[in-house]
Amino acid sequence: MNPRPASVSTRPVDDYRDSIEQLLRPLAARAVESVLMPEALGRQLADDVRSPIDLPVFRNSAMDGYAVRAESVVLAPVTLPLVGVVAAGAPGRTPLPPGSAVKVMTGAPLPPGADCVIPVEDTHADGDTVTVERGRNAGEYVREPGTDVRAGDLLATAGTALTPRHIAALAAVGLPMVAVFAAVRAAVITTGDELVAAGTILRPGQIYNSNGTALAAALAANGVTVVSVSHSTDDPARFRTLLSAATSAADVVFTSGGVSQGDFEVVKEVLEPLGGQFGSVAMQPGGPQGLTVVGGVPVLSFPGNPVSTMVSFEVFARPILRHLAGLAAVETYELPLRTAVPRSPVGKRQFLRGKLIRGQSGEPPGRLRHPIAVEVVSGPGSHLVASMAWADALIDVPAEVSTLPAGATVRVWSL
């Protein structure tokens, strides 16, 4: 490593991220709403949830087989008369006479008097009788009420971001709705005369607009409801119109492009007179940044190069948005580099795209393993968006470091 003095002409990354988090943290005080269970995935619980019932609700069979009294099969093999069949969903209220059996399906209620279930593979049925080849003790293959959860037991705590496993538990105890915090609402505005929608035939000088789609996907993946995605030309009037609509509908607005030092920086032109702070952050990619509050709504303005936009989101917005949504924090690791970093810009913190290396050679493929190293998968250029698809991590190269050899330990952010 070759240390060198950090530049004093730009704002440190952590300092700028702190400013963004201070602006967004008040969004934690969101309204509470009740939503249907199928709509609750990813939403954050507003209150603790307790079970209104015992689960299982009633004694039932854990197997397809035959409900018997354990005392009747002590001398197995033994042949018992069949006195009925109970399917799942049937009342199952007819008592079981001593010395007999009832055919039951998995989940079927046990008749009064039955205290164990003989799995069907341990039996041989012949007309109105069944031969039990192996005896069972009382309680075997019987699900007793409340053995999963008791009425009043805690199922999930306030602040939990609901996953499919949580929703399964809540639905199983009969809850049709749940109280959640209103999701953070975000609007996205991309800018630039050169950008056109996918599916359009490109004319000279035009490129496809990936930032709107990418930002919307990143927001949704981190617990945010995207209320609009729009595109502005470099006309200030057009941008003002879209900005007005966005700030009216959203809790936070993200813009891309128009924040640098060029001649057609429409975002900077419109927002700077409104008190927007625009300048450079000591990082690559993603140096030009802007931060404004319009009508009480934070507006985060990222540079327009696709990789710059996505790296800016990962570094500045994703951590606080996940916190607000009750999601797990972004995973970070200290890992050795598989590939060298020959140069890093003077005074800037570089975020390289990397791929995590997991496990050891010879381990079974497809098994989820802890990462053991990271390798660089793309150059530092802010336009190299296609190669970012191969990355699953950001390699954080400190501002005071100019080169890193293979084997050096680096901080890695999971994407």
C-alpha cells in the first residue's frame, strides 16, 4: 500500500452519507395502516403480534394411517376391526371403541379415545380389518393442541420486516390483516436529452435510459414503494413540472444526471436556487452529488453515468432505507483480494465492482458458503454498467491508498 495525503477539495464519503441519513431518518415516524396478509410481504410490523389461538387447534394425526388405542396394539402383530374413516376437515367426534381402529389422514382430527397413530406402512388392510405389524406408544404421531404455539404467544415483534415465513405463521393462526408502517414512498426522475426508452430505435448520440429502471428496482428491493418513474429533458421547465409532481406524491425523490460542471446541468440549475447543495464527494465513481429539500421532501441527486448512479445508491441511500424498512443491514466483510488494484485516484475513495469467492475447491456446488476472497470484475469507468451485472460486491478502497497488491485485505460491501 502507498499512503498519500487525502484531498481537501471534496467532501468525505462518510460525512456526506451522514447528512443524507439525518435527512431520511425522520421518515421512520410513518403512519400505520392495516393490510391484507397477501400484501404484507416486506412490510414492517407496527406492533407486536400474538397468536389468538392454540396451534394446532385440535388433536390430529401426523401421518396417514390408523388411529388406535395404544393398549390395543401392545401385542402386535394384531388384527383390529375398522370402524370408520376420518378425513382432514371432518369433525372426528365419534368415540373410538376399545380394540378397534379408524383410518385417518394426515391432519385429520383423532376420535375421542384414540391416543396414537399407526403409520400406513406398518399395517396391512383387508376389507373391514387392519393388521398392525408394529405397536406404538401413546402419543406417537399425534399432534396435540398448542404444541406449536399457545394463544397469547408472541409470533413477531414490532419492527420486523415480514418474510414468507412470518406471513405463513400469521396466516396459520387465522389473521387476515396485520398492522404495518406505511412504506417509504420514493419517486425517480432521470434527466438528459440523450436518453431514450428501451425498445426505441437509437439515433446518433442517443443511449438507452437504464437509470430509471435500475433505481426503481433498487428501491423496491430495499423495502421502498416506488410511486413514479419519470424522465426529463434538459429543459428546466420540464424538470420543474416533474419535480413538483414527485415531491407531492413521495417521501423522498431520487434524480440522476444534471449535477456536474457541464453546460446542461438541469437538476443543478433548478435546485441550487432552492437551497440545493451541489459539489464533489471524495469518491470514484459518483463524485458529483446534490442534496436539496423541496417542500419538506429530501431530493437526492446522483450523477448520470449508470455505474455512478448505482454506486451512489448503494453507498448513500441503501443502508438507511433498509434500516427504515426493518431489513437486515448491508453485509460487509474484510476479505483478501484475488486481483491487484494497480492504481486508485489520489484523495478519492474508490468503489470497485467485485465478485465474492465462496468456499473451498472440492466443496459441493450450489452450497451457500461464507465468502473467502474477492476479485475485481470491472474497470473503474462509470459507464461500464453491463459488467456490473457480474458483480455481487463493492470493493472499498480507502482514499489514502493508491495501489493494492493481490492478497491485500479490503473492506467489501455485499450488493
